[in-house]
Amino acid sequence: MPKAQHVSNANSPGATLVRDLVDQISDVLQASHEQHQPIELDPHRARLFELFVMAEATGFLEEGGQFDLSCDGVARELAARWNLASSLGGGISQPSSLPPEQLGRLRILWSFMRMWMEWTYAWQRWPEFHQPAAAPRKSKA
């Protein structure tokens, strides 16, 4: 989703790709919700991870960029599409007061955000733990 939905970038290839990825994420979450299946289990988890890898390949996982596919960026877009902000009345202090359909969407969005954040963290730390081992030093004796 373009930052602040810039009109000049709304039809750019990047914006189109971001909309497509968010649409696909939304479809997976909706299917999970309708089938009463957790997103943490396959086939939903596997499909979401594929979408995460695609999002990472775009370079748009960084918050505050021109396009934001971070967990917060995707969650903001989905919350807007699902009208969660107005349903919550500007606060999240009483989510149980939401209609059951909206509460279910909110829960699945929280699950999505947790998974997406964990994958982002692990992906960013991967190089730290997969450096080639240094060659052993030869003694001069």
C-alpha cells in the first residue's frame, strides 16, 4: 500500500504488486476465518509464508518506505478494508464488545501480525547464524 495512498504512485508497478500481495494475504486470512481453521496450520501457514517471501523479495518489508509490507503496514491496510477501526470506535480497550464477525477478524489479524513479525525477525537474523566458518589457523611450528 503506498504510503498515504499517493495518487502519483497509485498505478505504479510497485503499488500494483503491493495491492496484489495484500489481496492474496486477505484471501488466505478470509479462507482461514470462514473455515474456522487457525492460520498457524497448513495450508494457510505455508501460503502465508510464500507471500512473506514474495514481500521480502520486493524490499518493502521496511516500515516507513514508499510501500510498506511490514506486519504493521499490512495490518493497517487489512483493518481499513475490514472496517475494524470504526468498529472499535478508536480504541481497543474493549474488543469483546465487537460483533462476533469483527472480533474473529481482529483475532486472525493479531495471529497474522505475530507470525509476520516472527518471520521478519528470523529472516533478518539469518545471516548472523549462517556465516561460513572461519578456516582454522595453521601453526608456524
